[in-house]
Amino acid sequence: MIDEWAEDRPKWEQIADVIRQRIADGTYPPRSRVPSVQQLVAETGVAVDTAQKVLANLRDEGAIYTVRGLGSFVAARDDADQP
């Protein structure tokens, strides 16, 4: 996911940027699943808390939504009412 970490920015921000870019370029299309906390930990080597912060930030921005027990998904324009 990330080959080298920029020293001047927190890792969670860098990971969130990668996911945002993948949403923007269609790698993760609307309503598709984004990596889980466990997948982010495995792919990036960050701590669970850091991976949770990535997803929480993207959720707060409205870029993704989470369905308990199913995972996190890319929000579509008409998904504003998702939990």
C-alpha cells in the first residue's frame, strides 16, 4: 500500500490519502468494500488503533460507511443516510 512513510505526516493520514485516491480513481468504486482494520494492519504494519483511526476519519468525512458485521464500504452520493 505504501512503500515509504513520509516522516512529516502521521501514518494514518498517509494511509487515508491512499484510500481516498483509490476511491477517486475508481479502484474502490461506490459501495465496494474497503480494507478492514485487520487488512490495513497486515498491509501497512501499523497498529490496530492507527488502522481504526484511518477508517474513523474516512467515515467522519463521509467517504465511507460501516455496516456492523459486514465491513466498511465506499459511500455513494445517495448513501448519505447510511448508518
